[in-house]
Amino acid sequence: MSRSGPTSVEIAAPAKLNLGLEVLGRRDDGYHEIATIFLAIDLQDRLLVSPDDQLVLESTPDGLAGAENLALQALEVLRESSGVGAGASIELTKRIPIASGLGGASSDAAAALLAGREAWRLDVSDASLHRLAAKLGSDVPFFLHGGCALGRGRGETLEALPVPVDLWFVIAVPDIALPRKTATLYAALDADDFSDGSRVLAQARRIAAGLPIDVGLLGNAFARPLYALAPHLADLPSVMRDAGAEAVALSGAGPAHFAPFPAGDAAEAAAGRLRRALGAAARVFVARPLAERPAPSRPL
């Protein structure tokens, strides 16, 4: 049900890092049980959702506006579930690298749900929005709230954690495309890649207690299958350490790798060295944790 007339809404869609990711095993429903810690960061896409006669999406850069775009699918799901007859246009400005393990598509979908609810003035509860988000993808529910959270189940069962402070991240995103990346990497997991989730839970307890993250607990179950599928990426952690990183970890199913730093000047210096070392082979970013999920706003 709509509360009043539609309006244009602008919203940011932040990326995420996984501060550890364990796969516990395959579930009866065909999905995998995971344990991970999501952390939103200030590398962000932007969406402008405006009233329209139909559902359409334009993107910068071009090439992301097809029906398979998850943000467009999110508006369609929201419209169908709420019975709204209006349409909307999305202007999507991408900054998060595509299919990188940083959650860009999932974050865009969550942002579209939040902006669509506001733009269409819908009386849709947060719990209902969470259910819609879980249908769109396992990571999408996290991006409705942002911050930091322990994720279990498929990743949709969330427990909020304090956002770690005094952290900067250098992120390297190799220029590589893996067809059907996430599905391919899940299929490439074997029994030796499964674990019991204890490392992620230990990291979550540290964060909950206000302790610094333990870089020794940043392991990711997808590292082995990723390096098996793209052997040249196995050298990237060494290159990042040579640039000044103490520890390097994979985010999501990759190929993005990240390194935590305790100070911004050290992170910027390492990022500069890494850009020189990698050249056009990867994009390099410096990012910080994002304490609060950016709220929808009306553009000026």
C-alpha cells in the first residue's frame, strides 16, 4: 500500500569485505552453509530512483542495464509483492568493480529495495524487505542494514556486531573475468575446503569485545579453488605483502584481495606501491569501514 504520491530518491550502495569466510558444507536445499563476517566499506555505487511509467535502468558505465541486473529485479520483486502499479527508472553509477567479491550487485539490489520503498511511499516493514532481499541473493539482506555483522545460514541470518575502528584497507581487484564465478567456485569446493566455522566465530567474539581483528583469522574457503582456476592470482598476496601489507585475504569468492592497515598514511603509501607494481593488471582502492548504512534521500 502506498502512503502518498511517488518521489525521486537517491541512495548510496556500499561495498563489503568478508573478515573471514568459512563454508561448513552443502545443505539439503542445494545451497551451502557458511559463516562469515560482513563489513561495509566506503567504496560505494550510487542509485537515483525516480517515478516512471515502466521499470528501466541506465548505468554508468554502460552495459549493466539488462533485465538480469539485480537492482532492476529488486524493484520488480518489490512492485509485485506490494501490488503497486507505478514504474520507476534507476540511474546507476558504478564504482564497485563488477563480480569482484565486494558485493556490488547485492548492494545495488538492497539499495533499490530501500529506495523503491521510499520512492513509491510503500508501507512495507523492514522484516518484509528482508524476506524479499533473501530471495534476491544471500548477501542482499546484509546490505539493508550495513555496518558489521556475523552472517550464517546462506549468509542471510545476521547478528549485528560493532564496526571495527582504526582500520584502513588496501583492496586490489585483478582484471579477470570468471564466467558464473560464484557458482563455479562453489562447485569447485571439496571436502578439505569445509570447516566448522570456529575461526569466524572467534573473530566475531573479538569484534564484539571491542578487540582489534585477528589477521590470522581472515582465511577464506574460496582461496584454494580460486587459485586452482586462475593460478596467476596465487602470486597476488606476495605482491601485496611486498608493497607493505602484513596480511592479505580474499573477499567473497574473489578475485578482490584486501589488506588491513592500522593507519591511513600507511595504507595510502602501500596502495601507491601496489599500483606501480600491478599497473593495469588490477584496480587498487583504499577504503574504510562504514559505520552506518547511508539512508535514502531526496535529491536537491
